[in-house]
Amino acid sequence: MEKLDTMMLADDLALSQDKILSGEQNFDAEKVYQIIDHLGVLNNPIKDYFDMTEEQYYEAESDHKLTLLNLSDKLANLHDRILTNHVDGFVDKDEINLTYNHEDPYEDDLYNPEVDYHVLTYSLKIIGAVESIAAKDLQEVLSKDAVLSLGLATYALAKNA
């Protein structure tokens, strides 16, 4: 998999947003899962996390950006998402800073796929931009919880398609 695949996927998803969200076009969750696994940030393949409990993830791997409220619940049911929203710093000085926001696609307990779609496409654009110039540094600075959020958003979008 090439470094530009992440950016290309983000662009493809952005261009297809209306058709995918309306059900006119299929959402290729497997392609997103491959990109997530290719990033090499999580300890396991993304699909291994969906049946894991919040507590298992919290104790084994979380970088504590996600709000985990029901530790006995499966991660697939988690409503909090971490959006990777900005990058700055100096690549030549090995100083890359990513910033994050919390997003909730289940506000008022109603699933809004546009929120997850935004988390997915916007985060992938930021991540892809960093990956294209500093892939090794990206693995060091990218939040595990943000990467898990990409998987959770993808899982929810595929499940609700």
C-alpha cells in the first residue's frame, strides 16, 4: 500500500459523500479498514476491537482521549469519536503536532451518519497529508483513540448503510 492511498481514499469518500449517505453508492468499509491497519498505530487489526470491551481497550491500549462511560460495553457501541482536525509543526525538526476534537454521531440517541462520515473523511485527509511527508513520525504522534475512532465510524456507517 502506498502512502498516497490514505489521501486518495479521503478524496474519494469526500467526492462520494452524497451518494454514499443517500444509499445510491456502496460504502467500502473493507478499504477503510485496510488503510487503518496500514497506518500501523494500533496493536491489532481494527476489526479485533469491535467486540472488545471499553475496559479491555482502556487498560491495554487507550491514550485516554476517548470518553469511555460504560466500561463493560463493547467498543462497537461507543458513541464518542475523536476527530483529527489539524496538523502543525516542523517536519524537518521532527515536531509534528496533531489536534483533536470530540464528536458524537449519536446526539439525542439518534444516529447521524453525516457526523461519522465527517470524522472519517476529515481525519483521513489530515492523516494522509502527514503520512505523505512523514509516515514514520505519524506513527509516533497519531492518537490510538483517533485511529480507533476511524474504525468505529466505519463500522457504524457500514452497519447503518
